[in-house]
Amino acid sequence: MGIEIKRAALLLVSMAAALVLGACAGVDTEKLRSQATEQLRKANFTAAEEVCKKALELDEKRLGKDHQTVAADLAILGRVYLKQGRYVDAEQAFKRSKDIREKHLAPELLALTESLDGLGLTYTAEGKFDDAADLLEQSLQIREDNLAGTSAQVAESRNSLGRLYFDAGNWAEAEALFKQAEKAYEKALGSDSPEVATVRNNLAALYFAQGKYGQAEPLYKWTLSVYEKSVGPESLDAANTLNNLGELYRVQGKLAEAEPLYKRALAVYEKAVGAESSYVAACLNNMALMYQAQKKFADAEPLYKRALAINEQALGRDHIAVANIMRNYAVLLRMTGRDAEAARLESQVRTIVARQGTIN
């Protein structure tokens, strides 16, 4: 009897130790997820990916590959990939996260919407608008059914769906959703929150696309001031807004106002995401267009060449972003009398477009 009591006591001690270890492991990975989210906010993509993969590895080993905590790790990893334009990796991570959550949760429960939203945004970036619409509309419906219409999560879904409609060319629907998201975020988080700034940045982009420059400009300026205060003047969000405002001035012919904005954006991009990122390539392309408009061909050409080299390495030689830069560079070559070189680039552009789709 004494031996059995000892065995039972040892078993209880062992179980308690296992529970403590399990709890510690859970706390560790929760901290790792928080660190990954913080690194993502700062656009430290390499660090965010490394930390998130470590959390994923620990949770898969501790809990199994189909646990809901693993789904949370995958959702953050998907966001890291999405921010970098690594859409294939993002799609795989969000799909797996969604599949795990659907196994464990009823579809109407809120945890699933994070995966639906992330995968929907990935499909939007890839131009898979029908697939994206199904997921984003499902996410919005779940949140509206379970939360107040002024909650931050409902605002997030409306903003995501608005981005889909914007990219798909349904501008009236996009504007309505952006304005609904703006009001909900203001109610939930305050009028000067970075989330409100993100929605207003989207509204500014919508007005810019429609040629409503007078409506776009004050929104971009306000957005920039909020980002600089809330997430920092050297944040990716601030750089994107500087680049957008530079583009607004460039298309209006306000080239002297555009140039310092591009230069500020480029400096932030190079520091935040590295000199070889597609963000840098996009900014270089815009700067080259500005110099080209001024007939400063010697300033524009090396920027096109550098932007092409970056995107061919980062995105692949057949990417539409590569074709876009080639098309612009070909115009410069025509303007400087190098028709044979221009014709070669134009042929490459036609090949890429035939494979991938249209250029923006």
C-alpha cells in the first residue's frame, strides 16, 4: 500500500511538472508571437520571420501540427510574407491556418476571421478577386454577426473588403466601405489612430486613381503626420505615404515638390527594409519618371537600371512589376534615340504581359 501511495505521489509530481513545463512553453511562444508582431510593425521582416518560425516550431512540437495555437503562429507568419509580397508563401500559411481553425471551430466563431482576412488580402494582392471576395465577405459577416458595428474588427474587415473593391475597379463600393471603416475605427480607437490613417490613406489612393487630386492631397498629408507621430518617421507606413504624395505631385507636374518626398521615402525604405527590396525599386521607378519628365535622362536612366535589377532579383524576371519598369525605361530609350534597345525591352514587356496579365 505504501509503494502504491509513493507511485501515485510521483505520478502527481510528474503531472504537475508537465503542466508547469507546458505553461512555460505556452508563455514563451506567446512572447515570441508578440515579438514577431512588433518586428513586423517595424518592417524588420527577417527578424519577424525568424521569431515566428521559432514559435511555430515549438508549438508544433509541444501541441501537434493541428492545434489552434499553431494556427495563430501561421496567421502571423502569413502576415510577414504578405507584407514582403511573398504571396505564394503567404497563401500557404494562411490556408493552413484557416484549415486548422475550421477543424476546431464553428465557422461563425471569431478566431477564424483572422485567417479568412489574411488569405483574402493575399488573394487580392495576387489579383484573385473572386476567391478574395468569398473569404473577405465571410469574415465581415461573421464579425458583424458577433460584434458591434463600430468594433475595430468590423472596421478591419470593411477596410479589407474596400481594398478588394478598389483593386477590382469597383470604386463606389470601395469608397463606401472605406468610409464605414473610418467611422468605426474612430469610434473604437480614436480619430488619430494609425488604423484611421491607414483607411484614409486608402481613400486618398482611391481619389488619386479617380483624378480627384484636391481630395487626395489633404488626406495624404494628414495620414503622413499621424504615421510620423504614431509609428515613427522612419516607418514603412510613413515611407509609403511619402512615396504616394510624391506620385500625386508628379502626375500634376509639381516636380519640385515631388523630388524631396521621393528622396525622403527612399532613405526610409533603404533603412527599414533594405536597399534591395521591391519597395525601393518602386520608389526608384517613380523618381526616374520624374527626372524623365524634366528631360534629365542621365539622372533617370541609372534609377531604371537599379530598379530593374532589384525587382528581377526580388520578384523574378517575369513579374508584372518588372514589365512596368521596362516599359517606362523603353520610353526613355525612345526619347534618347536608342530605338533598337527600346524595341528589345518592349518585346520583353509583351512577353511578360502575355504570361502574367496587364500592367498598371
